[in-house]
Amino acid sequence: MKQILCTLAAAVCVLAASAQTQVVAHRGYHARKGSAENSVSSLRNAQQLGVYGVEFDVNLTADDSLIVFHGPWHEDKAGKKRLHVQRSDYRDIVKHRIENGHTIPTLREFLQQGQQDENTRLILEVKKHATPQRETQAVEAIVALVREMGVAGHTEYLSFSQHVCRELMRLQPGARVIYVNGDLTPDELKTQGYTGLSYNLNILMNRPEWIVRAHELGLEVTLWMTNQADIVEWGIRHKVDFVSSDDPVMAKEVIRKHQKQQGR
């Protein structure tokens, strides 16, 4: 009997842990000196920090190279030279530097770092592109590379584009695909085959009932941007699954304090 009770207690602890709000490092942990958002170092930093996952942005260049960059415009520090990454060849893009002085990483370079830690989820946002045809090309190339690099098991996808999301579900059945735009209800998301939603705080804080409904439907909920402690606290109180933050250290500390108060 004692062994059974111990097993049940352990199971309860596991379920409680799985229900706790977790942190997604938005564009990596880039606040650390020498790093920059969407850089390989921001991914490495986040892996070392121990967050649930790292959200990062992927664009397809004019010559069909996959790069990790928010975009679509790149500006030099003086703001004088502008480059649209989706309309430019990689040989021109690589001449430009990001904030830490490094070149804009390719998706292959980024995933090479992602291979180093299967416990940190790679939350890959496919950016909107000019046409559905171009978005399909981007998704095809991304899914093929993710499989080649052997990281499909810890890669999730999200996009503001419904076409991108549908293509992801078609090309990688069973993958976690999350919608970001905020214009679909939880019921609509479930019907269309999504595994979760990642909505802006202005949407979810005005529609907290969507969080409840999403969970009833088995959908995971991410709240962004949670760059202030009170927003993280709101997310915890409303039982969101993930908070996406440019300050993952702060977000982790708020969650830790909340858990301590709850006696976890």
C-alpha cells in the first residue's frame, strides 16, 4: 500500500509540473552581452538557461536560401541602407551584420546548434511571404531541412499565415502547428487541425474565456509578449501553458516565485 501511495504521489507531482506555465525565449535569450535576437548565440544562451523553447523567425531569400531573421527589412545601424531579405540573394544579405557583429545565420547553422539540446524546443515561425506559392516553397524547404538535420522530434511551427500552417500540417503530419494571427476562435482552430494558439496579450487579456475554451479542446495556449512581471503573473493566474518573452530570466523568476508561494 505504501508503494502504491508513493507512486500516486509521484504521478500527481508530474501532472502538477506539466500544468505549470513555462517560458519561451522570444527570438532566443539575446539580452546577454555579445548576443543578438535570432542569432545562434541567442539559442545557445537559452539552452543554457533552461527554458521550454526558443521562438525564431525564418525567411526564404530570393535565391531560395533559408535564413533566421525577423525581417523582412534589414537596416544598418545608421538606418540608411535597407535590404528586403525576401527580395535579396543570400550573397548580398551575408554582407550585412546583426547587432552582435555576426552575419545573419542560415537556418542550417541555427539547427546545428539546435541539435545540441533536444530538451529545448525549436519553435520555428515561418514568416509570411509574397504569394501562397512562395510560402509553399518556403515550407517545403524548411520541412526538408528539419528532417535532414534530425530535429523534427523537438521542432514546433507557428505562423501568422493560415496558408503556411495548412502546408505545414500537410507536409509534416503530426507536427505541432500553432496559429499566431489572433483572428480564429479556439473552436475554429480545433476544427482546422491546429495544436495550439499563440496570441498577443491584447487579444487574450480581453478574451480570457478563450484560454479556458482552448484547454477544454486540448489546445495549448501561449501568451505574448510578456516582457513585464505583471503580464507574466496574469498569464500564470489564467493558466496559460507558455509565456513568450524577450526577458526569459525575468519570466522564469516570476514563475519560480509563484510556485514557491503555492508550495510547489
